[in-house]
Amino acid sequence: MPEKSPLTAKEKLIKDILLTQIESVKTGPEEKKKIWKEGSTIKSTQHYGSKFKRALDPDMSDIAIAFYKALYKDTILKDKREILLEDGSIIDREFAGDTILTVKSLRYVYSRNNDTDESELEKCFQHVDEKIHCLANFWVIPMRHGRRSKKLNYYDSPDLYLEKIRNNFDEYKEMFPKFFDKYSVSDMVRDLCFEESEQRRKQIADRDINIFRSYEEAMDERADLLARDKTDELYELFSTYGLTDR
């Protein structure tokens, strides 16, 4: 694989924003959207679920919704102008924003019969937990796979999730025909490479704390790819809310 060229100043700025932590703030249904930088955090209103007083969730904050619209405008959102209804509920229940890498399930797995020093383990959890709420770690997946699924203490890992889709491909295609046909899941899943999933599974089984390093590497890599591939779309989005101001 050829070595990547250095990021331009514009791409570097976008990457930094993608890795900045998002904090949702309580929002009334009638309040205007507001997104701003405060210290090392991006604060955002959250109209999703505001009428029904849902819990604050960065991956469905207003900045996350705007990010999905910019990122998926030619695919998932091609025929949609908006994601949310006026009452803050989701228009198309086939999909919703979700956090890619989380520590909730991993914490449960690692805390059982673990020989690693607990204080060291807790430091790892806290370190990663302070970094995962960023746009580089948000994506859109079927709601029934994400927001409405029973986690069953299963490790939240995107490669294992995608591997599960591949291994149960025929069953899922029958369950979600609209989603699979509309978003060309067939082509995407069959072309995916899962060489790393066995390594990931072994890390979990061994309670290997090196998995936390791979979390940061994965988020950094996605931020890098998005900054290169979606430069104009993301710069325009972030400029709208003054996030590119230095």
C-alpha cells in the first residue's frame, strides 16, 4: 500500500474537529439549533427526542445529525431532506445514528475474572471513554441493530458486528429487505475483509488491554479518511457553525 501524503492544513483542521468530543445539551422542542466550541469540546443542542425528554446522546445531537446529512447525502439520505420530524422523532426508522466503538459491553466482559490490575484497567476505560464521543466514531446503521437492539453483554465492535452480518447474510436480508436493497448492503458486506476479527476476538478472550490502543487508532484512521475524502462537504458544514474559526 502506498504511503499516504501528508494532510493539507484544511484536512488537518477537519480531522481535528472530527476527533473533538461532542457534548449534547438539554434542548426544548422550540429552541433553535445551536452548535459551538467551548474549550476542547463541541457543544450541541439535541432536538432528537426533545419533546419526549429522551436521554442526551451525542451520536444523535444536532451536530451529529448534520454530520450524517453531509456524509450520507448521496447514499442513505439521497431522497431525504431531513432526518427528524418537528417533534424530534426519526423520520425513517430503518436507520439511526450510533456510536461505533463503546466501552460499556467491553467493561462488563473485562471486569469478569480479569487478572489485570483493576486500577490500570479502570484508567484504560476512562481514557477511552473520554475520547469516543466524537464524529469520527459515529455512523448510521439499522435502528434495530443499534438503538433498539439488546446488547446481551456483547462487545460493541464494528468488525465483529459486520462479520455477524456476513455470517448471517441470508437471514438478515430476509429480515431487512428494504434496507439491504436500498443501501446496497449486499455489495458492501460481501466485499469486506474480516482478517482482523479473529485477532479482536482473541484480545477480548484474553482481556488484552492493548485493545484500547486499537480504539484510538481506529478513530484516528476514520477521521483521517473522512478528512481526505469529504474535505469540501465537511469544511462547509463545520464553517457554518464557526467550528473552523481559529
